[in-house]
Amino acid sequence: MSSSGNNNNGRGGGTNNDKKKKNDDKKRGGRNRGRGKGRGSGQGNAGVDQTQWRSLDKNYREFLVKFGLAVNAAAFNALSFREKLDLVDMYESRAEKTNLNDLLVDLASRNMVAGWENISENRTSRESQAVKQNSINYYGLHGKNHCQILGNGTKNVVNAHIWPHNNRENLVLVSLEAKDIDNPKNVLRLHSDIEWHFDRFFLTFVHLGGDFILHIMDPSIRTFHLKDTNPPLTFGDIDGRKLLFPTTNRENRPWRRLLAAHSIFAHRKARDNGFLLDDEVTSAEFSAVELMKFSLDDEAQARMKLLINSDK
């Protein structure tokens, strides 16, 4: 409705307060309306030309709104031509990085399969004294019988490589080197039954609130007993336990990208085995993917581009 010609009709009622409010609104409009931190969304669009805003690709428009770059037509129209070009460049660059990250996450987790599915029983059971001692010192464990799930005084504690030893050449996929395979950040100290089932994705560790929580992926093992535990424990008893890090140095933690990669593949295997629905993406799985993406820096992406192109 128009207010012209009759101060008593429509929205424009003719009091001095109304006129003052209109003038104040105009002063607050233009470039400052709806820009930065998402302010002004849904306001100030009455009488605004919506043509350009509505013609934008839906995903691009959602990107602008999400990051408070232009939350409505008024804000977008107020941008200069140069500013609009810069926003397009920002959006396209971000989309390319996201797509590449998704590809790298997929490649990294799939290449890990080769190592895990061809684990040597000899390698799994063989103890390296240096690796053992380095891991004990790094995590602040109390000795060789300190399991990072069951605690100190546990029998049958072994080295548990997160990234499999026989696939060390592919550590480059997650911005590490083959020589990092025995780094304590890639080695946990676990009861041998936990280590064996971890290697084969019957269980994994999921990231939750800064902790890594043991999560049973195959429900059939819940009633299995862990040998030489006192009191006797089953896998069901330890489901949900935290990985223990007695050290006071909060920096002394395993490589999160490796635990995340293990979790991604463990979830995929559980889905293949019917333990998860095909279209069910758990919060733990989503968290693992985000952790992996966070670890893939620009340098790692450049190396992966070369690897991808060399296969063509």
C-alpha cells in the first residue's frame, strides 16, 4: 500500500514520530543493511529490486547468507561490481577445495584398506622394544602392562599401529612419511584382543568432546571375553571407554587424522556388513570426516594432485 497523498492511509501514518523513524531507517539502510555477521536478514527488502538476488545460483546464495556476506537482496545490490567478483572467486575457490578434500579423504581411507586387509600375523604379534618404550614414555604410561583402555596391570598388552605397518608408503596420503610408521603418535598400547579386533574393524575409536571413545562396530563380538582379564571382561563391557592418556602434556596424543581414517573405514565396513543402514551417517562418522579434512593442508593437497594426475 502506498502512503503518498494521504498521511492517514496505509503503513505511512502521518505522525512526526513515524516520519522520524522512516528517515532513521533510510540512514541505516544501503550498504550497512544485512552485511557482516548476518545482521538485517529478512529486513529492508520491501521495494528492493530482487532481480539479481533471485537469479543467483541457490548454493551460491546460501553461501553468501551463511557467512554473512550478503544476507538479502538489499545487501547484495549495495555491493560494488568488484566486490561481487571477489565473492564469486571466494565461493569457487572454496567449492574446489571442499571437493578436493572429499576426494582426498576417500583416497586416503581406501588406500588404507590394502594395509589392514593384508595384515601379517607375524607383524601383528611381533613386539618392537624401541617402539614399545617410546609409546610408554610418550603417553606417560606406567610400564609395559599399561593398556590405554583397561588401565595399568593388564596382561597381554601389545603395540597397536593405527596406520598398518605394511602400508607405510601410503602415509603420504595423510601428509606423513613412511618413516613415521613407528612414531608413537601412530602407536597405541592395547590388550592383544582389542588390538586384533581394531586391526580388522570390529571396533574403532570415535571422536567425542575431545576424547576418543572405543566403539563396537560388529555387535557379534560384544559377548566375547578378553583373555586373562580380572575380573573377566567382555567387549560389551569396554564399549564406550575412553582412550587413556596419563601424561600431563595434552599435546602427546595420537595423530587424529589416522584415528579418523580408521573410523571412516570401520563405519564403511559396518555398513557393508549390514550393521548400519546404507543412508545412515552417524555423528561419529561425520566427525571423523571433518577431522580428516582438517588434516589435509595445502601442501598435502598439492602432493595428492600430482599423484592423481600421474595415474591418468
